[in-house]
Amino acid sequence: MLLGGALSVAARNVAAARHMTYWLVLVSGFAEPMLYLFSIGVGVGRLVGDVPIGGGRAVSYAEFVAPATLAASAMTGAMAETVMNFYGKLKFMKLYDATLATPVTPLQLASGELLWALARGAFYSAAFLVVMVVLDLTTWARALLAFPAAMLVGFAFGGLGMAVSTFLRSWQDFDYVNVGQFALFLFSGTFAPPAGYPPLARAVVELTPLFHGVELIRGLSLGVWSWGLAGHAAYLVALALAGLWLAGRRLGRLLLT
């Protein structure tokens, strides 16, 4: 059963996370998006003023940046767990060789690691949304809608991260992953509306996964309702399932052949 094996893998990660060092790393991962929110969203926002979001509405720059920073935080948390930690367990700890000697299948293994990445993302997302509500950047009702959207972003990037990690050859390849993440962070409509980009650049931006995560969370947290939100969600679900499937197949080839 897929769920049973996945839960076993996730439970192993819960047991391993009892060490204080891991919790220090987990908490420190929350600090970076908060710094971006206060330094750029609030600080630079005093110079930028209001940002139009369509329908004749405009919001403060902090309100505009906060949901995008939440999406980027969900991406970063999921990728950290499913790329770096996943790669370490795969290549150096040899943990998955032992795991696949049990009745757990490669797809169950990948699903369990993804569940654990989602748990880490849930911590970041919930804490960040509380801060947004306290700063009056959204309402409690909208925060409750944005929370599952943030989890969906983590789900998408978790699946993508695991698939990518199975292709990494050495620790030096993490440089490429980090550059890609940073480029997504800067150019996915995070700090400026994509409508202001040149046409070709805008088309490229709108193909990136973080753009869809930003637009989904921003729409829900600001109350900008449209059928486009369903399209963004569908894109993220498809990306997650494709990444999970590819990671399961790659694990089977790497460890069972």
C-alpha cells in the first residue's frame, strides 16, 4: 500500500529529527524570508508606494511582497529537504539501500520523503502567515485559504527537488541548483508585477513554477478571485506528480539494478 510505506519513511524522519541541531536549522530557515519581508516589503515599500493588482485595486508594497515571499519560503524549505538532505541520504549515508531491502518500494520511499518535506514546509508557512495577519497584510480567513496553497507550492517543489537530486553527480552540482532557485526567487513576479517585463521575458517568467505559486498565494491572500487561480493550482499539482513519478523511477534504476 502506497500510503503505509510512505508513512513509515516519514516516521523515520520524525524520529531522526529529535536532535536539537536539526531544529536549529529548521528555525533558522524561517529567518531569511522574514528578513526579506521587513527589509524589502516594509523598508523599500515606503519608497515604492502602492502597487496595482488589477480590477482597479491597489495594495501596499508590503502586501504585494508578503505572499510572494511566502511562496519562495515554501520553495526553499521543500528544496532544502528534497535536494540536499535527500542527496546526502542517497549517496553518502546509503540509507535508501537499506530502506529498499524492506517491503518499501521506490515510489513509497519518494512519497515518504515528500511527506516529510511538506511537514517542514507547513511549519514555515503557518508561522509566516501568522506574521502576515499580525502585520495586517492579510486577514485570518484569507490566511486559512493561503495555507493549503503554500503547502501545494511545497508539494510541487518537493517533487521537483527529488527528481533533480537523482541526477546530481557531486556536491558541486548544488551550485547549479542554488543559482536556479535564486533566479526563480528574483524573477517570478516576487518583487515586481510581471506585466512590467518585456514580452519575451514575461513569457519565460510565466512558465516558471514559482510564478504560479506566487500568483496562487497572492490571489488568495489579497482576495483577488479568478479562474486563473485554478490554472495555477493545476500546474503545481502536475509538476508535483511528475516529479514524484520521475524520482520513483530514478531511485529504482539507481538502487535496484
